[in-house]
Amino acid sequence: MFNVIIFGPPGSGKGTQSANIVKKYQLKHISTGDLLRSEIANGTKLGLQAKKVMDEGKLVSDDIIMGMIDSVFINNPDVKGFLFDGFPRTTAQAESLDDLLHRQKSSVKVVLAMNVGEEELMKRLIHRGKTSGRSDDVNPQIIKARIKEYHDKTEVVLSHYKKENKVVPIEGEGTKEDIFEKINTALDKH
Ligand code: AP5
Ligand code: MG
């Protein structure tokens, strides 16, 4: 299996680039943020629990996230590989993912680490907040809380994959097309 992680702070273009990557490399896209928003839209108990936390810009518990990932694995036994977007976000999630993949005699192949400055992140998300309907995009304080949560809990996940030489830094500012080119170059090497 060809498993890829697209990693980066809120607004760094994970979702935007994922759409292109899954088309070209025929991977199954897993965005834990999208999965959570669909639970919320369906009014499930899990969605209700998650919404409170997401509206504060905080991370949802590892148990909830790993439960969702387990279901995706069970429901997609025959894929060529997964593209994980916005997951794993804690070292515990990264370790659980390693275990899950290991049981399938597979592993994470590449981590694309999107680098975008904080000013640009704020600009993009405030702009998207005007139309996205995402409650965590509307208030600049919540956007800042999401970025802080990234620095406090998520950035450290990179060390987990750096130890295994899997991280490829991608300059994430510029046109969406140029950034996709850089991602292609990185993935084609694998
Ligand atoms: P999630 O949905 O993952 O959101 P996020 O990480 O905050 O990031 P975004 O989706 O906002 O940004 P993105 O990097 O995908 O960028 P995008 O392509 O959209 O998570 C939401 C919440 O769910 C979390 O806060 C947490 O509560 C919870 N959660 C999710 N996963 C979790 C996990 N594993 N563990 C615990 N909790 C979890 O682009 C952003 C904007 O910029 C768009 O408008 C886009 O058009 C624009 N843009 C993109 N590229 C460019 C470019 N090159 N130039 C100009 N504009 C650009
Ligand atoms: Mg996203």
C-alpha cells in the first residue's frame, strides 16, 4: 500500500492539495476534519461531542479519532493506499496508526509537511470564513487557538516521522498549481 500523510497547520492547503493528489495517485482520501463535520451534519452523538471541542479550536480526543479511523479501514479493505489529511495530530495517534498499518503489513511511506507562514494562514482562513459556513473559521481568536493547538500538540508528530526519514518539506506559499508540482516531484520519487 502507498500511504501518504499531508501534514501542516490549519489553512496550509492540506484539503486543497489532497483533492489533486488522490485523483492522480488513486488513493483513498481520509480527512478526519471532514469525517467529524459529517458526523455533526448527521446529528450523531459523536458529532455532538466533537462540535463543542471543534468550536473552541481544540483537538478532539484520540479515542474518538481512532474509532473513526478503524471504521474507515474496515470499510475500505481493497484500496491502493490512503492519503491522511489532518491526521495524525498527536504522537498517540501516530503510534496507533503505525500499529494499524503494521497489522496490514504496511506503513506510512511519505509525510508531506506543508510550510506556510502564520500571517498567510490567518489571511486564508479569515477569507474562507466569509463563505465556508465552518464555525471555526468565523472568529480570528478561534483560528489563532487552532494554530496554537497545532504548535502545542501536533508539530511534535513530525519528529516521530523524521526519525524514520519520511518527512518531505513542501513550500506551501505560491500558486496552488506550483505547490502541486512540488508534491508530484516528491511523490514520484517513491
Ligand atoms: P481540519 O478540518 O483538519 O481543519 P484544519 O487542520 O484546521 O485545516 P483546514 O481544513 O482549515 O485547512 P487545510 O490545511 O485543509 O487548508 P485548505 O486546503 O482548506 O480540522 C478541524 C477540526 O477538527 C480541528 O480543529 C479539530 O478540532 C478537529 N480534528 C480534525 N482532525 C483531528 C485529529 N486528527 N485529532 C483531533 N482533532 C481533530 O485551504 C484553506 C484555505 O486556503 C482555502 O480557502 C483554500 O482555497 C485556500 N488556499 C489553499 N491553498 C492556497 C494557496 N496556495 N494560495 C492561496 N490560497 C490557498
Ligand atoms: Mg482541511
